[in-house]
Amino acid sequence: MPVKFKIRLKQILVVFLAVATSLSAITLSFAATGVTPEQVIAAVEGTFGVNPGQRRNHIKGVCASGEFIGSAEGRKYSRSPLFSGQPIPVVARFSLAGGNPKAPDTAKSARGLALQFQLPNGKFHQMAMLNTPIFGAAQPQTFYDLMIAMKPDPATGKPNPEALKAFKESHPDNLAQAQYLANNNPPTSYANSSYWGIHTFKFINRANKTTLVRWQFVPQDGEQRLSDEQLKSSPANFLEKALIDRTQNGPVRWDMIATIGQPNDEQNNPTIAWPENRKQVKVGTLTLTKAAPQPGQACEAINFDPLILSDGVQPTNDPILLFRSGAYAISYGKRQAGN
């Protein structure tokens, strides 16, 4: 059996296994929110259109690869093989939020970093992160309503301003992320941006002690944002080339920083930030050595479901987090079918 076929088959099996193992949690999420993954994906398609064989959200992206090495400090909090101290191969994908493949890289939208850690014995751990410290919805219903409000008016080709105004007034859980994006210009390069895991997870160590954590990947190259002048003058497509050029000049690194939560910290609402005085610990380093345009690269076919987790890391009951497997699986199935 060809190696590429084996890898592809393994990826497909991972998707179905993740959906099966998280089915009960997803069902509870459906009951609590009243909106289904099918409805959310249909709303995304209604707003951005359908590009056959491609992702419904975060459609514009670039692939990268490298390795992750966890630290001894990480092993104090989690028994996950992520923190074994051994190099773990990583497939990465950087992207722009939204379903428009021609979205300009200057858009004040979120940037994404998705990671697949290729663990021993054919296992995986996955992350899907954003360059905003909080998310724009506390419930899937808010994300669905945003897609409906953003749907272009056939007469103008643009969203109805009144619909967007009504959405903002009726969905305060969207405000914090919207303000962050409005007040922070996009990065000059994917390599010069932090990425947050958004959700709260549980780290479990070998003594079965559970610790609440939120994580962030901080660039060793430093944070750099476009100036207001650059925002006006930069071309529509520069992020992909900037990342490829940077990796050709040497490895690009991010420190994985775990923020240690306290029992009363918010676990299930990704729109609420934790207090700034929480303890932070460096638990590993991500090193990317190669980047390339997406077509035909490893990241193109991967479904970066953030509920594919290793032993020693567990999800909380965050309804957005639990909802994502179902939505990712539907989108994945459609693009694999060429729809």
C-alpha cells in the first residue's frame, strides 16, 4: 500500500474516531444550544459561498512542518506524550478566518494556527488556535447568528448594516473579540504573531492531579503588527510568502506558555479572559523549518479537530469546544467528497 494512501487513510480514521468518541458530548451541546453543526455549516456556506473541495472556514491558508519538544515543567502538569521531552513531528497550517479564498491579508479578521502532533504508535494530538486571546461566541448560536447577519444582500453584495447592528446589540458575547480585532492591526507575518488555544483544557499528571490550563504560543521572533499606513498600502497576499521566506532563512520558533487556572476561573466560556496575574509556565517549544503553498501539502487534507487529544489532556464542558468536532466533520466530509 503506498505511503501517501496509508497516511490519508489514517487521517480519515482519526476523524471518524474523534466524532464517535465525542458523540455524547456533542449531543449534549446540541441540546443546550438548539443549533446543529449542519445548520452552522450551511450558514457559513450561505455567507461565503461554496468552493468545492475546500474548507468552509479558514479557507485561505499555508502549510508548514517541524517539531515540538515539551519541557520537564510541562510533565509536572500533564502525562501527555507531548511533554515527553522527545522531538514530536508537527504538521501546521496558518490561515485567515472566513470562507473567502480571496480575503486580503490586511483584513482585520482572526488569524489561525492549527497543529497536528504526530505521536508514537500512530496517535495524534491536535490544536486549533487563533491570534485573539478570546473567542467571539459563548454559544454556537452566536456564531450561527453572526453568519446569518453577515450574509450578503443580493442587491448590494454586502452585509445588511441593520442586520449587523442588530446582531451586535443582541449578542454581547461577541463584543470582546470584536474590540480586540478592531484595536489590534493584523500581524506583519504569521511568524510574528501569538496564537491562543481559546478554550480551557484539563491537564492531568501521572498522579492523576487535574489542573485547569489555557495555552498560548508566543513567537520568539517577537510580535509585529502592520502600522496603519502598512494596513493601507500592503498587498492583498503577503502572509504566505513572508512565512516561506522566513523559514528559508532558518527555523521559526514559538514558546508554548501554559496559564495555570484556579478553581473559580471560567472554564466553559471562551469569551471571558482569565485574570492577568495567573501563573504562566513554559511547557515546550514549537519549531517550524519548512513552509509551502497549501495544494498537495500534508496540512491540506487534515481535519484539525481540537478534540483529538492525547492522554493527559481533557476538554472542559465548553459548548463551543464540544461543538467543533461535529462541525469540522461535516465540513471535512463535504470537501473530501469534492463538494
